[in-house]
Amino acid sequence: MTKHTENLHQASFRDPSGYMFHDGEQLRRRIHPIYFPQYRALTDSGFYSTLIKKGLLIPHRETQAVEDGIVITPETIPFITNPYEWSFSMYKHAALHTLKLQKYALSKGFILKDASAYNVTFHKGKPIFIDTLSFDFYEENTPWRAYKQFITHFFGPLVLAKYYGTEVFKMMQTHIDGIPVSLIASLLPGKSKLSSTVFTNIHLLAKMERKHSEDYKAETKLASLSKKSQENILESLFDYIKKLDVKEASEWGDYYTKTNYDAIAFEAKKKLIREWVLPLRPKRLIDVGGNDGTFARTITDTVSQVIVTDIDSNAVDHNYKQVQQNKEENMLPFVCDVLQPAPGIGFNNTERSSLLERLTDFQPDVTMALALIHHITLSGNVPFEKSAEFFAKFSKNLIIEFPTREDSWVESLLVRKREFINHFDFYNESNFEAGYAQYFQLEKKEAVAGTKRILYLFKAK
Amino acid sequence: MNFLYFDPGLGAMIVQAIVAVAAGVILFSKNVMYKVKAFFGLLKEEDDTYDSIDVDEKDTDLHDKTH
């Protein structure tokens, strides 16, 4: 058996059909004989190839086929984002994507046997389904087995976000198998029952789950459901989710229309960044706290993989909408609070990797942190050497902007410290440089014209 | 043959019959409203970038037949 020697991927032990493993740098998927009939049917009927051609399923090649296992090698995804890191539109699209796949599967005599939000991620600017073994045969007139999972992973969080904002998605960090139906139902306001879609799919579901929770021996006969009825459920969920909207104030508002520097300085900063980035010839770049990707977009024409994070879900959403509109394939936005990056979660704390683990694997050639350090240092009270340590964990080249004490944002942050303002006297250029010197070597330093800010280029030691 | 590797939830299996009835009513009234709005020229363009629930197979079918 090769099984024991293979380096298993920590996220794929739940499915008995097969598992993912690392073969050096390459991630591959081994399929057990128990899943051969499904795999053969899905391959031979052209089901897989249609989904792959349509960009709905991650492409794969069959790289080995022996009696006790088939190995397929999927296209590599440079960076995996998790549901708690998605903006509203991203979450919405992942949900719509899952429904679309289930409806298509149904029309071809298959089903999605699970509807986990972790089966979808974002790749080349679009949602893509990544669990190739999630399909099974459809049995005539059976309800959708993964229905409840769809509600706890997708529909519930989205409806909660409609009322309470996208912070709700972070609940997925503490509930790896989705938010419990009873919790979703109890959190939703009474008026949510006025929608027949929400009433039946959440409130009624919660009630029925309560009623049938003591069927320990699985004795009650399962109800039957025609294919047409199931299609109606899928379509009505699709329509409802597609129209969903979230209303929440942005952390930064229209940051760039309210910046403390003028259009000329803005262009000067863009030009400077491009001049510094190009000679480094990066293949992968991350812009931490990159808002809606405005500055990262000055270099997307030359970098093959750009990821942009921001704490503000609205900014990330704005970025994602631009990605969709411009059909950008090399830009991946996601939500991240630098002061509490996503932890490793699930069984053994390893099912979903922490942000730092994923960034270390991603190995960005350039890290950008523009207009961020004053927030980390003054709002987060993180000393310079600690933030330097953070960046050093995954950065080779660090382009970081330091707003001086005369910058109006910094002034405002300092004034708000009131009687403790003296505790922050350390916030200055020389202490910043000393803190970062512990992990980095200073390569370049230049004042951004028309601003009270300095741009630094550091190289990891 | 199904591999029940997680519990689908009995309540969730039963409730789908009722959900489907409600969904049928909504979809029916949506179609009626669509026709009414189309008649009066009130149709709005959708602003969400995700396309429809249906997989457009036209071009892929053609591709398959040539093989």
C-alpha cells in the first residue's frame, strides 16, 4: 500500500471516496475503488469535461490508474481562500456556483453529495469547485442529501449577513461544518419569517430538525421528492440569493476620495511603486491592507499572481467586482485583519490552514504594506519589531509606507490617545527603521512627493 | 448506491417536500410577474455579475460531437 508513505493533505480525510496528498510540490488526489463506478460514469459521460470546459470545476488529469487506486492531478491553485475570508459578493457567488452545479448534476443523473463551502474557492478571478469527488449517482425521487449542509454553509450565513453585515461570516471560523440551523433561526429577526424562502428553508427546517432529532435508529422513512420539485428548491434559492444585498458602512468609506493628499501625490505614489516593483521581477505579490486593489493594479500587467487583502469587507467586495468586470485572472482579493489573521481550524487545528501557513507556502516575492503601519502600531499597539517579525515570516522584499507624525491620519490616531499620547512618542522614523532592521535590510528610502509619508524597500535578512 | 458519510438530517430530508411547494409557488408568481413587467416594459437589467443557474451546453455539445 502506498497509502502510508503518502503525505496526506490535512483537509481531506472526511470523504471515504479518496484523499488528497502532497507529491513533492504537487497536490494529487487518490481515488479508492469504492468510488470507481462514479468516477468512471462522470468521466465517460463527459460530465467532468463539460464542467471543466465551462470553468466550473477545477481541471484534472488522470495520472495513474491501477487496481487499488486511481490518481488524478488537479490544476494547481496558487492560494486558497476560506469562506470566512470572503466578501459578500464572493460568498454569494460561491453559493450560486454550488446551486448551479447541483442543478446541472441533477439533469445528468448525478448529485452533489455534499455542499460544503470549502468545496469552492476563487481561482483566475472566478469561483471554482475544487472537490472533484463530490458527485454521486442520483436516485430517482430522493431529496437532496446535502440540502441541510447548503443551508448551514451558505444560505444561513448569507441571510444572517443581510441583517447583521459580513462580520457574520467569521462565525464559520468557529463552526467548520456551518452555522447550526437552530442558531441561524434564533438569531434571525422575526420579520425574516415574512419571506417564504427564508421561512421554509430556515425557520421551518429548524423546527423539523428539532422534531426529528431523536430518530437514533434512522427508522423513519425518508420522504420522496420528485426531480422537478428539487429543481424548484434550487431555482428559488438561486433567485433569492442572487438578489441578496448587504447594507453596512465601510471601515474606510470612500477612502481614496477622502485621502489627505491630492491627485498629483496619488499618481506620484503609484509611479514610485511601479518603479520599485518592476526591477524585482516578482511572480507573486501580496498587498496587505491594499483596500480595493488600486495600488496593486499599477503592477498587475507584469505580475502573474497578485493577492490583495483588506480588513474592510466592502473594499474587498469592490475589488472583487472590478476583477469580475475586467475579467482579471491574476488578482485575488480577500478579507484579513492583520491583527487577528485567520487561525488554523478543524480537527487537529490543521483542516484549514492558518493565514500565515498559507502565506509562507505562497512565498510572495514582494509584499506591499501601504498606509498600514500606523494602524498596526497606533490602533493595534503593536511595537515596530513585532510587526517586522510578522512581515518577515513570509516576505522577501517588503515595500512599506511610513506615514510620519505630521501625517493627518497619524495626528488623528495620536490625538485619540488623549492623556496617553506620550506613550506613543516612540512612533517616529528612526525607531521604525531600528525595529525593522532586526529582520530586514534597508534597500531604498524615499519621501512620497506631496505627502508626509516615506516609502521604504526592505530585503529580508 | 449512496455513500452516507455524513448524516443528512432527517428533518432536512422531510422538510424539502414543503420547501419545494413554497418554491413552486414563488417561481410561478415570478413568471407571471415577469410577463406582466415585460408587457409594460418594466424589466430591469440585473447588476450581479454571476450568470444564470443553467449551464449553457451549446458550444460544448458541438465540440463533443466532432470527436
